[in-house]
Amino acid sequence: MVQIKGINVPVVTPFKNNEINEDGFRTIINYLIENKVHGIIPCGSTGETINLRMDERKKVAEIAIDEASGRISVIVGTGDSSTDRAIELTEHAADIGADAVLLVTPFYFKPSQEAIYEYFSAIVSTIDIPILLYMVPKFTGGVEIDPQTVVRLQEYSNIIGIKMSITDIRKISTMINIASNESFNVFAGSGSAIFATLMLGGIGAVPATGNIATRMIADIYGSFVQNDFEKARELQLKILPLDNFLTGPNGHGIPAIKVGMDMLDLDLQAGIPRSPLLPITDKVKNELGNILHSIGLIENQ
């Protein structure tokens, strides 16, 4: 079974005239590969998956796997509020050669821990592909996976880890303490928690900020595994203002991530977000530019 580790970026989905910009998407994937990421996650939250049709989700996954062409891991986001749709998407990901899938907890209707267990069990028992669980309470009405539920799910050998999109170190450390083992690992889901999660025993991260500060974030992990903890710590602190601006409690999210990518002046063609998300204001864009300049990602606005 493939081992997923390191920095796996939940890649944006670029649009042009409200349709998927395939050329732009391939350019972004190559940019991420060139900047030393270990994997990409198409159709994650950052990929605006909630605003993609089923056929578009499948198309995005197909493009990502084709362009990556085995150079890095491709972990396809296949979770859905519907168990049947999640199964369909997971089967498709397995059929087209995904290395793993990322399954978010059910959302909209707030599920119990038993409902969460049954949801994942229904999918895992149907398809043989490595699976990362995904906990992102800010997008799922506060839904969290209890560590004991994760332990129950470990009866399925193809569940290999969990992405925890929180910054609560107590909860991250509790999950690692109770559920982490040789075949199940914890990944930071926040760019602000990479160093802390690694220090506690996690083996990687899935940071949305990696779409912009790609090499910097890859170097946090690279420095850590080379035992240069001071450099890893310094890089973690360096990206904090950007990560907070993008994904913090009052963060500007995907619209700002896309503008930030365009501000790198690398012709990444991230484009604008799809409705109902709106582009950021000029004021927010100026604030973002100041942050990118302050951490050395752009020379000027």
C-alpha cells in the first residue's frame, strides 16, 4: 500500500468563463511539483468541490492523475453529504488510478459518532483504496471525529490516516496519542499547525496555503525530517501571517488564495472563484500583497 506523507497540497480548481481551465490546472500542478510537494489533493475544500458538478469532480480528478503521471501522490477528495455519491466518486478515483482518497465527514445534517462510523464503513467496505479521513469542523457545522471512532474504524486496514483541519493542539495531540500507530497517521490540515503536528508525531500536512507559499511549506517538512528543527520552526513562524490571513477564523479563503497565486507573477491562471464565492476587494488584495512582500514571496505589488 502506498505511503502518504509530507506536504500534500489541496490544489485550487481554476476556472475560465466559469468552466474548468484545464491548461491552467495542469500549469498549477507542475508548479507544485517543481516546488517539492509530495502530493496533491484535487477536489478538496480548497478546490471548491462543493461547487462542482459530479462530472466536473471526475474530470478534475482525471486531469490531476494524468498530469502528475506518477511523479507525486494524487489523493482525490471524494467525500460528500450523500453516502451513495461518495461511493460513486471513490469508485471512480480507484478506477482511474488515484493513490488514495480523502473522505470528509458527512455534513449539512449533523451526524452522530455512530452515523460517522457507518458512513465511512459503507464506503471503505465497498472499495479497496487507501483512505484518509478528513475532519474540518469549520465547513461541516462543527462535526468532529472522536478519537475512539477513529480507533473503531481502524478495523479497516485501508484507512491510513486523518487530516485534522484544526489548530487546537490539545485535540491534535489527543488524536495522535489515542489513534496513531504504524499503519495510521495524523496530518495537519492547517498551515499554522504543521511544525507542532510533526513534533507531536504526525507525518505530514495538507495546507491550503501551500498553493502560494509552496516551497516555504515544503521546506518546513524537509527541514524537520533532516532534524533541522530550528529552521523548521523559523519557517513555520514565517508563514503564520499568511496562513492566518487566508485560513484563520477571519480568513479570506479561496478567493484570496487564488489572487495570491496570481500575484506570484508565474502565470498560474488561478482565476476567480465560482459563485456563490466572490472575488476579494481591492483593500483585501492590498493587505494580501503586503503580507506576501513581507515574507519575501513578491518583490512589490
